[in-house]
Amino acid sequence: MAVKIDSNLCGHIENCPVQGLCIKLCEQGAIIEKDGDVSIVPENCDDCDLCIQSCPNQAISKA
Amino acid sequence: MFAIEREGEEYRRLSYKDANCVGCGICVEVCPTESLRLGPTVPIARGLIEMDLVSVNESSCVFCGLCSVACPFDSLALTIDGADVKDIESYPVWEVESKIDEEECIYCGRCNEVCPRDSIIFERKLPNPVDLVRGEIEIDKDQCIYCSFCADMCPAGAIDIKNVPTSSNDLLNNSIEVDLSKCIFCGVCKRVCPEDAIKQICSTCMLVDEIPVPEITGDAFISEGSCVNCSWCSEICPVDAITITKPFEGTLELVEADEKVCKGDSCHACQDVCPCNAVEIVDGKSVTNLDFCNLCGACVIACPQDIRVLSRTAMKLNNINSESWNEILNGLIGK
């Protein structure tokens, strides 16, 4: 099912308080940095929702 | 770490020690003015964000002190004119204890090894092994051929042999020394010597009464501030020298539903935030050992699936004299 990122809310690494907290939190490699932005790799997502819970901008939700 | 203060008829000061905080959110739960906030506990526990677990809104805080009395882990303190409310008779008090009975303690140090919070101050003095053995050893240097059998075989590494000449003028300059602070008079050197050059007597048997009984002394106590009453130390103590009272009684269960299931190794947020080292991921699921859990609830807040159900049935917070405080504080145990 994976997750989706609302790009209007997302800090896009540069403006994220933790420079890509979701990327650092996800141990499945389901959120990666691609061209300086945050990108989802749906096949790696385990639906643990840790990123949804922790995003400081509330930019991540269920796909 | 924060400290805020207000001067009025009384001087009130609320201070917060992050080192003692476990991120349970109890203070946030009881604050009547919603002035406290719990930070992102999982990223903090993983070291991704460096910040205090709890922060305060100074302008809305009324310095009532409810958070400080509710905190089971001594992380918050309200003082009124310099006196900590925990020491004021009319205020509630946690009747918990974490203590090592020094009469019973044998200073094995196992509690110190398992404590997840480094809360045990431990130091011990072992006797000098030399005082516990007795014997004599003599090497006849005229008979010794410096073969080094003894030094190679010595289990204590007590024999030092120099048997390689450093120059052509040095051919006879060999030496053999026994370090008596290491020798245990076991006799291996004597038995292995091909030249019968070593005389060794272990007089332990003859002098047994004169040999001191090993006495191990030390110091061990629990630093109550950082202790989270998990009971690892008291469970592992082989001589039952440790008393730990837990702040709460109750249970913690994993209740899964259709969409809400534990993701185990993918997530392990519960394990990361647990101050008690009570959570393990077994076969892909979070398993909490209630023997070590203090029912603080930090894992409940951390779980992104919201499937951890904490039911506290009793608590050791007593002497609650105000009706409104009683209502709020009893909310912690669902009464």
C-alpha cells in the first residue's frame, strides 16, 4: 500500500528540520533521496507508518 | 534541560532534567493548561534529532507543579520559595524505592552490567592474589640451561627468561626471573624442567590457617534520579540485595487488528524508546517482558500502529490531597 508525500507540505530535505528525517528513519529503504528531493520506493515499504508519525511537517500519509 | 520561574507572592521555579526523562508523556497528560509538549521520541531515541524530550510553554504554565509530582522518574521539579514540592508534606509523593542493601551485597557487579540506565554506582576492591597463596621457589642458575620450557608452560606468565644473546660478547649473559606477584606455586615449572633446576614448594596446605580468606569490599548504590525502576538489577542479583518498587501495576499488551499489525524489525520504535530494555522483537513481533517493564507507556506513544494497550491498575503515588489533582492523577490508572 505504501505511503505518499504531499509535496506542498514536505520540506524537501533542504527545508526539513532534520534534512530528510523520514529517509533516516526508514530502515527498509522505502524513502530515498533522489535529485535532492524525497522519493518513495513503494515496493520496499512495509507500512510500518513510522514516517507518517514522525514527519515534522505532517506531509506523509497512507497512499 | 529547562528551568522557568515566576515571582509573585511566592517564588516558583519549574526545572526539567532531560537525563532522567524517559519520554513517557505522563507530565503532558496531566498538565491542566496544556503547557508541556513531548517531542518526537523515536527520532530522539535513535539519535537523529538532538533535543529535549519535553518542552514547556512558559507563558501558559501556571507553575502548579502537577507535572512534577506526577513524573515517576524525577525529571521535573517545582520549587516554591526554594523548597521542592516533593518534600512538602501536603503534596503527593511516589512511594517507590530502588535500593541496594549493602549488608547483603557481595559486590559481584551483575546489577551494574544489566542496568539499562547506568544508574548503579559500583566500585569494588578485590584482594591481592599474592596474599592468598603461599610458597617458595628457587632456580639454580648453574643448572638452568635457559631452555624456556618453564616460561612457556607457566600458566601465570610469571617467568621471564632472557636466552637470546644480543651480541657475540653476550653469549653467557642469560637470565631467568620469577615474578612472585604472579606465581601461584602450582609446580608446573618444576615438573617440566629437564635439568631439575627448579625447587618449588607450595606451602598452602601446611599454612592454610595463615592464609587470609579473600575479602571483597566495595560500594554499590543506585542513583535514584536516573533509575527507572525496571528491576533488571533486582532480578539478576544472586543474593537478593536489591529492592525495587515499581511505580505502577498493570499490563501492557499488543492488540492487533486488520490493518494495524506490529511490523517488528521494520519499525522497532517500541524497543528504541523503552527505557527499561524490556522490549524485544521476537519472530517479527514486539514482545515486552513485564518483569522488566515499568509501565511508563513510552512505547505506547512511540508505536506508529497504535496497537500497544497499557492498562495500569494501581500506582504508588500517594498522599493526593486535592480533589481535582486526585481526579487528574487517577486518570493515569484509568480510575
